[in-house]
Amino acid sequence: MALPHAAETVNWGHHLVYWAGDREIGGKMFAMTDLDGAGTGVLWFHCGAERFDELLENDGIVPSPYLAKAFWVTLQRWSVLRPREIDEELHRAHALIFEKLPRRTKAVLEMPLKERKKLIRDRKKLLAARASDPRSNAVKASKNRPEASKRTIKKK
């Protein structure tokens, strides 16, 4: 896809997911296609609150399962919109999601490619080290639930 900072991954076994920003640095998905054709529809994308109702007026466009609250729609077949319109909707979806990315993620995306890849590699190593250290998981759990360490059993 010829969009700035767009990436593609295969997720959930059979969905090609399009990301605004790399998933590994906090990017967010803006569209999906079903690779095996077994799901509902052929293309899911974010359209924003303003376009949501307008797009749903078209026969063959329905709210996306599980994602409708976030203003995603599903094309039930490719012929619902012309190719140029699909391209415009995907550009709009990318722009809407990219706008919502955190400043930190945008800053990483602005880095030169070599620096960005090094940062991602270092971050993965750090996360892997944390995941393999059982002490860090216990510390993390107690930080997330401080009330757990203060619990006492009440006697009746």
C-alpha cells in the first residue's frame, strides 16, 4: 500500500491487517481483508463517525462485527464501491488512525529507518527478557494490584 508509514501483517490466521505505523512500535490498524474468503465481507476499514452512517446507506456495506463501535464498516463484496472510492476510503482511514497515534509513536516513525529498526530490535529484546524473568512478572503483578498485598482475612 502506498501510504506513509503503512505496514501489513497477517493476523488471526487469515486476515491481512493494514497498520498506520508499525504494529511493533504502537501502530494501529486501519483496515483488514479476509485472505481465505470464509469471513463476513471482503474489506473492513475505519471510516470515522462522520462517514459511518453515510456509508451504511449503501447496499452491501454493513457495520463491522466487533468494530462497529469504533466506526468500522465492512464491504460485503468488492463491487459495492468503485476501485477509486475504495482507495479514497483507505487513504481516509489511514489518515484518521495516523492522526490518533501517540506522539511517542509518531516520533519513532519520523526516525531514520536504520535507527527505528534498532530501537524496535532493542525493545523486543527488553520485552523478551522481562517475559522470561519470573521475578519481574511477580513484581509487575504486585504493582498492578497493590491492594492484594494489603488483604487480610476477616474472622467472623
